[in-house]
Amino acid sequence: MASERQIHVGGVPIGGGAPVAVQTMTKTETADLKATMDQIRRVAEAGADIVRVAVPREKDVEALKTIVADSPIP
């Protein structure tokens, strides 16, 4: 059943008749900024609209600040 309510993840609309957004999740250690950002750039170039990252540790929280600022996709 389609939702009538629309939300936005960054600038990507979800629901409410919006086109399906392609999302993926990184498979790197989030605190490894180079590897994580390289992977995010590759999936963005491949057409992903949204990327998710795991943040299980405090050092991942610190890395997330840079990832959010530098990521080409939300």
C-alpha cells in the first residue's frame, strides 16, 4: 500500500508518490574515513540516492560528522 505522507532524507523525497529511492549501506568501518568516503562516492556514482552507515562506537560518531559534511548523497 502506497503512503500518502512524504518525508525527505536530505533532499530525497520518500513516499507520497515520490519515485523509489535507491539506498545502500556501507560495509566499511565507519571510523575509517577514507574507505567509507571512497565507498560512498562509488555508490553515488553508481546511482544510489541514499547511503546508511553503522555507528556502533564513539569513534564512529566522530567520523559521522565528517561523513555527513562531505558525502555527495544523504
